[in-house]
Amino acid sequence: MLLNDFMNENFPNLELRPPLFYSWKISIRFELGVDYDRNNDYENSPYLQGVYKRAITLFKSLHSHNDDIYIVVDVNDYADGDTSKNKLNIFSRYIKEKSVLYGLNQKTIPYIFPDDDNEGTYKTHRFTLKCKPADFKYVPMLKAICNQDMGIRPSIFNRVYFINITKKTIFHVYDDRGCDLLATSPETIRDVYHKNSDWILDYDRDEIEEVFK
């Protein structure tokens, strides 16, 4: 199934752009980073170890090794350079078998934040790879996503979405602060909700708990 067909069938009218939590009723927003201060901006600080642990734990609880998933990466193009290097680094560094990369697709779409594009010159290059969690090194990939605002390498600055075709979920770590989890049914993610309820962002807790009553 193509990504667009999957999205239209399971997440109709959802635009794949942050903040996803506020665009879909059956969703959870988890807090990843707790008690941040500027002294935490170093490799493997206790703060970052906590961030990594939560992101990896949530990913593992959502994705089985043989699930069919899409990794979707949005590379924004501000008409000031080549995006091909970004694409190659994001995927080739983390995919175990290079043959999997033959399935990589690229599509240019209108800039995902049109309100920020007054001149109408920006674009978004959406790269999509259908694979299984067993095909890629998700632990270092998640760490690189969490590193994006910390001044620590490796970092992934592009938005990365893990769309689980088998379980019909979307998982998006937006940075070290938190992540969004969307599903087509509360039952699909009820276990994740119960096991990790302490990690739910308190600001949105009441709204989230309504979904799982």
C-alpha cells in the first residue's frame, strides 16, 4: 500500500506536520526531557540518557521487528542548497542492508508550513522508505533526532515520522522535549498509555485521559 493510500484510509484529513497531537483525537503526547537546564548540553548527560530511554522504550513498545512501517523524512528546501546530502545521510547511516534503500521514494510537496512562506518559494522534499524495524538501527536514529537542539552530534534536524502500517500508528519524536503517538483506535495503544502514563505531558493529560476512559 502506498503512503498516501494508507493515510487517506486510516488517518483521513490528517496533514503530516507538527504538532500532530493537536490534529488527531486518538493521540498521546509524552514528555521525554525532564528537568532540563543548560548544564545538560553534553554527550550522554543524565538528562539526555533519560530522554533516550523514554524515546527508545516507547518505540520498542509500539513496533515489532517484523511490522511493516514507513519511515518518512521531510527535508525543507529554502531554495538555498542541495538536499541530496541530507537524504543520503539520514537513510544510509541507519539502514542495515543497503539493498533496502532501493525502495526509497522522493516526492516534492508544497512547504508544510505555508504561513511561514510569504514568497511561495519554499518546498518540502518528502522521502519515504517502506521497511521493517529490523531493517534499521532505530536506537542511534532516535538518539540523533533527540540531539537536534542540543548541539551534539550526530543530529537529525529533519522531521522523521515512523508510520506503522501493521498497527496503524504514527510515532513522531519532535525533539528532546517530547513525542506524539497517534492511532486509529484507543485499543491499539491502550497498553502503551497504561504502562507509560507517568510520562504523559501534564499540560495535555486531561484531554488524553478522556480518550481512554
